[in-house]
Amino acid sequence: MIFFGDNYDMGMEISRRGFMCAGLATAAGVAISGPSAEAAGGIKILRDGRVEVELSKFKVLAKIGGALVVGNVKDVPTALVRTGKNSYQGLDLRCTHQQVTSKLVSGTFKCPAHGSEFTKTGAVKIGPAQTGLNKINTEVVGKTVILG
Ligand code: FES
């Protein structure tokens, strides 16, 4: 009985630890690139429906190639990618195959439906999508980017 109890407790401890790690990883991922970017501040919906991103609030955008999942811009799931020293591009995350929202995973946008992958600039990397992600109007205004 004691042996069983020890194993059971150890199993529970590992499970708890695994759960905590998964929770922290998820929270970190969301804070950097997920929907809670809005909750973290630095993203504001303007009166006309466009979205303003305050660049200094998102370290991920500090380097060229950095990408941030902003959330919805005029009902379109959108990411913002830094493409140059002072250039950015908004991307419509709806997969061009069948419109399922792509996720930012390990530096590429991956569609969970049928496996299409897109580069950070939105180009098709792996099908079945035939065309790249659509671009969202993007304007740099001072230390912000306006999307939509
Ligand atoms: S909807 Fe994205 S691969 Fe099919």
C-alpha cells in the first residue's frame, strides 16, 4: 500500500508540475502573440474600426521579422509583422484555402485545418493553400502602427 501511495503521490506531483508548466507556457505565448495582447495594453480600437498598435509595448516587434497576433481588425483576425527598420505589414490570418484562422507557431503561420503554412510575409510555404495571406492596410504613424 505504501509503495502504491508513494507512486500515486509522485504521479500527482508530476502531473501538477506538468500542468503548471503548460499553463505558464500558454500564458507566455498568449501574452506575446495571442488575443490577450489587447488585454496587456498597447492595442487600441479607433472610432473608425481601425486598430492602433503602440510599438514600444511589444518587444517581439523590436526586431525585424518579429510578429504579433493583434486580434481582430474590423472582424478580420490580424497579425502585424515587422518587415524592416521602420516598416510593418498587417496580415489577414484567414487561410486562403478555406478561411480557417492560422496560428503563429515557431515563426510561421500555420493553419490547423489542413496544414497550410505561410511565411511571416504571408507567402505560401506549404499547401493546400494556393495563394498567400492577404495584406491588411498598414500605416506607420510615429511610434504606432495603424491597421485596417
Ligand atoms: S483551411 Fe487552411 S489549409 Fe485548409
